[in-house]
Amino acid sequence: MNGAVALYIVPGGDFLSCHDRIILVVVAEAVAALSRLSLANAGRALMSPNRSFTRVTLSMMVVAVLLWPRPTVAAPVPVRLVEGVTHGFLVLRTVTGVAIASGDLLQRSKGGVTESRMIFRFKDGSIFDETVMFTQERVFTLQSYRLEQRGPVFTEDTEISLERGTGTYRVKSKAHTDGREKLLNGTLVLPPDVYNGMLLTVVKNLPKGASETVQIIAFTPAPRLIKLEVSPVGEHKVLVGDLAKTAVHYLFKPRLGSWLKLFATLLGRVPQDFHAWIVSDEVPAFVRFEGPLYTTGPVWRIEVTSPRWPD
């Protein structure tokens, strides 16, 4: 489960943010224009009514760009509660409450690395299978990520893999309409606060009332880094059997810069908000998640469920 800053891959596999890319382009253009004005006699250029950019105007542009607020840098989330062996039973529903898949959350640790796997089996035979490997030494650090989705509930079958150690990613897809296959490979540098498949782990480890900024990689199919602002926005009563509990409602809001938000709106690819509800006991517990499970996916609802005896 996957403000936002789109990233561009530059030679060497590093990310360049949209903010930095715009600054570089504008400053470069301004400097080039200033040089041209100097060569062409800046004095006459300043007096010419047909000249759209003067030295003063360009200087003001450079100052404005350099003073443009930079996006805040997110940091890895500290470990407050160590994750261990878990087997949870889940149900996947539409936003109207219709059950569409049954699932499991499987978690175990070995050799200092924790594996967390969430798998849903749909009624039509489709499969959603997400696995994340992470370490939890003082801070949570994603080490690898796998996502496989196949079947008619999806527009295409997809396999995604991401490795921190090598910086490699692989995206393989096959369209259901014409069977066309696509393969995308590449390298990237993962920031320390990327948490694909770990959003519920992150939110359970936030201090009471605290907000945080984390990041995820969205595959479109090329990787794009998305910043999520995580904050508590309210409390709700839930029932565990006949016992009333308080669940804190957390909002995961993609943070987009003005230009990126404009382009994403025009392309119809504005990331949707995520929501999670965590019971705020001494040991926090997840009770509900609502949002898309994959890029451009529909909003679904994950809830915990209990085994029941067949009739």
C-alpha cells in the first residue's frame, strides 16, 4: 500500500525533483538571456519597447526562483514498537461495503530482516500479492519490495520488484485486451524514508497526536517518488465484540507542488488520499484501511476479520 514531488531519473540513476528541475531550467534560461543582452548592448535593450525581458526583469526572476521555498526533507520513521510474528485475517471490500476478496497478512523475522506479506484472493480468481522486506534497527528501512497482481479484476497483469541494495527495479506488465507485454528495467537511489507496503507499520509507530512525512514509489510504470503527509484527523468509536474502543483516523495526503498538481490534474492522474484507522490502546492495532492498493487503482477498503465456523 502504496506533498508529492515527481522525480526524474538522471544519468547515474539519481532522482532530480520537479522543484529542482524547474529551478535549474529557469536559472539557466535567465543567465543565458542576461548574457545575450550584454552582448547585444544592454543599454539599448533596456530602452527597446519590443524587448520582453530586460536585465532588471531577468534579475528579479532569478531572485524569485532562488527564494522559492524548497520542499521539506522527509526522515525515516523511528522504531517505537518492534514488529514480530503475525498472521492476520483480512477482508477486502468496495467503498460501499461489498466483500470482493479474502486475505492474509503474514509476517515473520529472520536474520535481522522482517518479511511482511499481504495477499488477497478475489472471488473471480484474481490475485493481489504484496511482499516487503525491511529492517528495524532504530528506524524502519525498506530493503526490497515485490508486487504481483493478475486476473480479470485488474486492467493488466503486473509484476513489480524493487531492491535497495542494488538500486534496481523491474516492471513487467501484460495487457488483458491484446496480450501485449511491456518490460521496464532501471536503477534508482532510494531515499531512507521510502515505505512501499509499510504504511500501516509506519502509522502504528507514530507518537500520539504526531504527524509525519513519508514517501512511496509509484510505478506509472516508470518510478515516481511521492511524498505523503501523515496526520491524525479525528477519532471514531469501534466495537470489538461488545467492547467499545477508540480508533484514531489517520490521513495520508499526497503533497504535490503547484506545477506538478496542475499537470497531474490535466492528465487525470492526481494521487488519491489514503485513510487508516488505528485502535489507540497501549499496543496499537490496525482496524481499517481505505484507498487504492496500486497506482491508478480504485479505492478499496481493508478490514480485519475473524475466523468463523462453517454452518
